[in-house]
Amino acid sequence: MKNFKLIFSLAVLSLVMFSFSTIAPSTKYKCMVQMTNYTGEGAYIAISLINPEGEYEKTLYVQGDDEEWYHDITQWWKFQGKVRTNIDALTGATISGGERAISVIEIEDSKIDSGYSIRFETAVEDQEYYTKDVEFLLTSESVKSKKEGTGFIRYIRLMPN
């Protein structure tokens, strides 16, 4: 019985140590999104991590918490609809024209300066959809900068939290 308890304790300890060793160091960033002065419904915005091959790797945040409209963010939904990861903890309300919102996103440190990009995709009901409203390489400098949008986003600003 003593041997069983010892083996069981060692197995549990090994699992705990293994699970802690696989957590990649990451940094949280404040992400401010300032919208243009458009009229109409609030914008749905998907913030995604894009790998060096240009493919979606991870959803970082979604402005808009009504899943019924996620399919309007067409390219992101092709990825998210397949992987179906739970994004409830990564959502906030839509942002209307002229408004701004601040959220916190977390990016693994290994993705900085290694060819990864961040993409802001926007869609507004009965209006246009912008696959790359804002997209830029993740570098040590860009994660502390302001980037202009090309659609519903006037600009975004990232800063370490």
C-alpha cells in the first residue's frame, strides 16, 4: 500500500510539473480601438493572431457578443467556425461609430519578432466587411504603437499592460 501511495504521489507531481512547464510566457496588452464616425449598427471586430504563413492561429478578442452575427466576419468565421474554441471570456460589446473601447489581449512572447501578425477584422450589419481593417507584424516596436485602419476603425493603439 505504501508503494502505491508513493507511486501515485510521484505520478501526480509529474503531471503538475509537466503542466506548468508547457505554459508559454506571455504579455498582456491594452488595446484601444477608435472607430470612424460612421452611422449604423455597432461593429463586430475580431482580433486574431496570424502565423507567418498568413493563416489564423488564434482568436485574441472579439468585440460583439451575439454569436448569431459572427458569420458576418467572414474570413475569421471560416477559422473560428471550424475550431469552435470557447471565446466567451474573449468577448465584449460592439462599438458604434465614433466610439472607442479598451480591451486587454494576451500575446505569447515567442510570437513577437518572429513573423506573426495581428489582424483586426470588422463587419457592420447591412454595411461593408473589412478583412484587414488593420493588420501589422508583431514586433517589439509595433506592440507599443498606433496603427491606422482602412475601414470602420480609425486607429488602434497597443501598449503593454
